[in-house]
Amino acid sequence: MGSNQAISFLTSVARVAFGLGAGASILNASLYTVDGGERAVLFDRFRGVLDETVGEGTHFLIPWLQKPFTFDIRTRPHTFSSVSGTKDLQMVNLTLRLLSRPQVENLPTIFKTLGIEYDEKVLPSIGNEVLKAVVAQFNADQLLTERPRVSALVRESLIRRAKDFKSFSRNKKESTRKSKEIAVKNPLFH
């Protein structure tokens, strides 16, 4: 009889351990963490991308039905180099350093239209397009002598062009002919 009680006891311990393990696995699959400097967008299999962003902390989700996608919302630098023709047909090497971050309230829209790597898709083309368009308006010597004006035009053009994507914060423009950087803050975006 003692042997049957031991087997019965071990069987019930195994069932309890299996139940606890299954419960812990389900609980683990139901939690996700959004780290500092990040926000999450939830994708729901029935409703699509939810319109609210999720802030920092540990949050619940429905396993299999919902999936979180995290975005880094800290300001990050992006550097683009371009060889552009000036108004007097000289070729100049320019480097654009752009500091950007997404607007938190627009993360669901950015995720729906561009995906998580929005900055790798959008910023190089916008940066190159704006640099070439602005540089073509000036002579090579004007790029050096009217540097603040050129920088302001680049900033304004970037802001105007980036409003479709809602992601720019501020930029810095520098020319390889003159290495002094001029920082330009953008009051319209974070």
C-alpha cells in the first residue's frame, strides 16, 4: 500500500508542477516590457494596429492575439554625405547630420505606413533630396560666405518635406570645405 501512496503522491506532485509550469508560461507570454526611452505600438490580429502608444513599464497582452513593436523615441543622429552641383556648376562634398526622433502620438501611423525602420527608409532620401535642392541655389563661394542662410534653408526644407513623415527633431549641416558645424534647432518638433 505504501508504494501506491508514493506513486499517487508523486503523480499529484507532477500534475501540480505541470500546472504551475503551464501557468507560468502563459503568464510570461502575457507580459512585455517597454524600456526607458522607448514606446510600443500593439498589433492586434483582429483590429490591426491599435491607435494608442504604450509607455514605459511592464504591460499585459493577449498571447498570440497581440504583438508589441517597440520604437526608440530618443533623439538619434543620422549622417548623410552628398556630392552636389552648385549654381556655378562646381561639385562640392557636403555632409548633413540630422538629429531625429519620432513624435510619440504619431507612432501608430508611422508603423502602419513605414514600419519600424522608418528612419532608414525616409531620412536618406529626404536628406539627399534637400541637400541637392538647396545647394543648387548657391554658388560655391556663397556656400561658405552665407553659411547661416544655407543652413536655415536646409532646415526649413527638411521641416517642410518631413511633415509628411512626422519624425524630425533638429539638424546640423556642415560642409567639407569648412568644418565648422552650425546647430539649428527646430521649434516645431520635439
